[in-house]
Amino acid sequence: MCLAVPGKVLSLQERDGTLMSVVDFGGVRKDVCLQYIPDAAIGDYVVVHVGFAIQRLDEESALRTLAEFEHLGVLKEEFGDGFALAAKQAGLADPSTADPARPQTDTEVTP
């Protein structure tokens, strides 16, 4: 699933002619493109979809949404380890915790 998630703008910088930011999503920080909101400022809350800030959001709404996403486990799903999530959904062991000393069988795939 890919959601639009609110986050707080922590920094602004231009990279190769593109306005970029580090955005905090309730403790998870990601690089985000701000080209669609060029007047965004540090401290603003923005809604981010697939790495692009697409609109501003007031702080109260942003924090309420982040809290609800956290409660529902959406933030872990959106920002967590994709391999671990896929393994869990398939009923398999988390590949990041596999024992490297254990030999694999012909049916196992090396991560």
C-alpha cells in the first residue's frame, strides 16, 4: 500500500536545481521533493506521497493523522522493512534474522 503521509519539514536544500527537504514522519526521516510546494518552510507540515510533498497541512491535523496511522500500524507498513513485511504476510521467517551459519536447502532463496 502506498499512502500520503503527513510529516514535518526539518530542512531545506537545493539539489541539482530541485528543492528537497528532510521530513520527519513521527520519528522516521526521509528525503522529500518540495517542487510542488516551493514556498514550504522549516516547521511546516506537508502531506507526502511517493517522495513528493503534495500539499500543506495544519499541525493539529498532521499530528492526529500520524497518531492514528501509528495506532493502526500503517507507519510500520509504509516505512518498515519491506522484506520482513513480505515474509510475515507470506507466513515465512524474517529474512533479516535468518541464521547465516545454517545451510539452505534447494527450495530456499538466498536474500
